[in-house]
Amino acid sequence: MSRIIILMGLLGLSVFNSHSIMAQESATSPRLKVLSYNIRYLNKNDGQDSWENRKLAVVETIQTADVIGLQEVVDQQLDFIKRNTPDYQWYGVGRDDGKLAGEMTAIGWKTGRIQVLDKGTFWLSEASDKVGSKSWDAALPRIASWIRLRMAGGDKSCLLVNTHFDHRGAIARKESAKLLRAWIAGNRQGLPAILIGDLNAQLGSEPLEELLSNPNDGVNELIDARQVAEQQDNGPNSTWNGFDHIVDKRRIDHILVVGKVGVESFLTLDPRTEAGRFASDHLPVSAVLQLIAD
């Protein structure tokens, strides 16, 4: 019995030490602030919640981050955002034609902090390289855009993927999760990876279970950044408001991480316009991450 107690004590000390070492490493690691925000597409029927009334609040909110992932962006919106975020560069393609038509999962990065080494977009379908494709029970074509980035002044790199799952097709959401997990496994090349976006799914749902499961596929384990953050989220417990009220416990916008990346803090924001209206029908989420040295 005493040998078992000693062994358990040694194991506990080993676990404690590994966490302590990780904390010490992360304390001096480069910090990367990421933000995900479904900004609501330009809809002429939105009345007092039109893009014209919301755009300044959106632009002000997103410039708090080093890397920004937006969903539901159309070309006219991205053009305004580009002109009003001079410290950022942007990448995004329309889901309908791979150019300007349709919504984008646009990514912006602060040029003084981030160098982008590579970028691209693929479709959430059985023919992911086919422009405009959709599969399963998806109502619309869906895409994921990605960048491979390096922190300025150092050698720390990571892969960031921004996506928007279908709002109607339950099968499409589950299959999109499988596709994304496999894509990250095949493309992160040992780097930390960050998956952000509007997944139209909550923790415990099939799509999130697919993403957060732990098969032997090279991804290791994607982790919900909010659940492991050192500084816990003190914002709303939901990311959906429908331009009316924050719907309790409807958290469908996420930041997931895998690899040598620590999560210092996570926050759900609640930006408003000057008139006090919601800046979008979703709330943005942000996290301060640490790219930990090898």
C-alpha cells in the first residue's frame, strides 16, 4: 500500500511540474490576440440594424485584435473595413465564385505584428477544391479560409482557420467538422493551429464532438479555448442576440486550439452602436493566446 501511495505522489508531482513548466514557458511566450465575429451580411431589410448604422461599431471592435476572423462579410462590407483599418491587411474570397460573389470568411492581420506566409480557401463539401460547391444537406455553399502566420520579430508560427458552418443542414455541420479536422491534421505541419468561427453549433453537439474528439489522426486534441483559459470569460454566456436580446446559453461562435499554444484569457464581447443597438446579431469572441517555445 505504501508503495502505491508513493507512486501516486510521484505521479502527482510529475503532473504538477509539467503544468508549472508550461506556465513558466507561456509567461515569456509571444502573445497573439485573436477575434472571431459574425458581422451580419449587408441586408437592406435590417432597418435600424442596417450595416450603415452598425459599421463604425464593428470597425472599432475588431481593431483590438492582432488577427481577426469575420463571417458573413460581403464585398461592400469588406471594402469599408479595409479603408478604415489602415494597420491591417485582409484576405477573403466570395463563397459563390471564389472571387467577390457571396459571403466571405475574411481574415485580417495587424501588419506590424504579423507576417503571413501562405493563405487560401476551400469549400466545406465533398469536392472541397471546387469553387461554389456544396454537399450533404447544406442550404448554401460554405467555406473555410486560412493563413499560415509568423509573429513579427521572432520565429513563432501557427496555422489559423476561419469558417462558418451551415445554418440549416445538421448533416452538413457534422461532415464539415470531420472535413476541417482532417484538413488541419494534414496541413498544420506540427505547428499550433487555431480554428475560429461561427459553427452554428454548441458544445455537446455532434459537430463540436467531432472537432473535440481525440482520434489518432495527427491533430492531437482540439481544445475549446474558453474552457481552458487562465482568465475565465466574464462576458455574456451566449453569442447570439438576433438584434433583440442575448439568448441565454446559445454559444455558437468558438475559438479552438491545438498544439503548443496556451490560452491566457477568453472574452465574449458585447459591442453596441451609438444608439445602443447590437453591432451585429452575433457577439464576438476573443482570446489572448501564447505560442509556446519548442
